[in-house]
Amino acid sequence: MWIFAESVLPDTRAGDFNQALMDLGSAICLPQNPLCDQCPIQADCQAFSLGIQHSLPVKRQKAPIPHWIVGAGVVFRDSKVLVAKRPQKGLLGGLWEFPGGKLEPEDQDLAACIKRELLEELAVKVSVGEPLGTYSHAYTHFKVTVHAHICQLEPNETLAESETLRWLHPTQLTDFPMGKVDRRIATKLSEQYQTNC
């Protein structure tokens, strides 16, 4: 292409030549229904001579955007709820979330997903209760649908606070930075608390 471009580029007024090519592309050589009958260089157009001008440009098919189903555990202890801090590096780094993760093929259902994720991430066993809502969000390269469920620690399970774990009253959740989905869950918790007071 560089060799061809250099062979047709005039010795003078190269800027005008380039502008003319761009104007030709925007006004005549349209991606849908090109105006070949009005084209001043139709005789030199390879696409026109081959009869393929209506199938150009060839667009690469975009890969389908992954859609992940996620289970989130809203773990209560007394009147407080558990939030965990995400690692500093990576998506939503350093933000706080309700722990959970992607539904895997080996998970029987969302409850099994949440139990597995909390056991893997926090080394605690939980019982999964009623749903708190379903939340969808689209990121640049993937989509998620998060199913939040109220959870309780199993008897004899304990989980202490640390730099990355906090037990918070629902009214404290607004003080902690979160991604959009977790903020929506936190807002619902706060609204429910205010309604019940």
C-alpha cells in the first residue's frame, strides 16, 4: 500500500491531493450505496471493475461481549453488614464491595455460587437467604447481572475486621467508595433500614 500510495502521490500539493481523496471517500465512496455513477475516477477503481464496491469495506465481526452472572453475599451479623475491599490493582481497584463472584458451571445455583465464593475468598461458611435484588451493568468489555442475597454466618463462624474487611451499619455504607452495582445494593439496604425505623 505504501508503494502504491507513493506512486500516485503528486510531486506538488500533496496536501490537496490527500484532502481530495478524503472528500471523495466521504461524498462518493460511501460504505452503503456508493455513488459510482458520479465518481470521477470510476475507470481506475478496482472495486468497481470487479463489481464488489457494494460489499466494501469488509467489517470484521466483533466478538460477542461476555455476560457474567454473579452472586453477591450481603452478610449480616447483628445489625451490621459485611463489605470487603477489592485489590488495588485491577477493575474497580480499592473500592468496597459485597463479597461474591461469578457463577461457575459446577455451581448448582446462585446460592451454591455465593457459598463457594465466600468460602474461597473469606474462609467462612454462610447460609444464603432471600434475594435482595438483581442488578445489571455494562462495562467496556463485558456485562454483569448481579444477584444479591441476604446471608448469615453459619453457627460458630467468625470474621474479624481488617484493613480489607468491615462490618458496617447500613447508614455507614455511604462513607465507603463503591462501584455502581455495589452502590445500588448499598442504597437499597439504606432505604430498607430507614423504612423499618
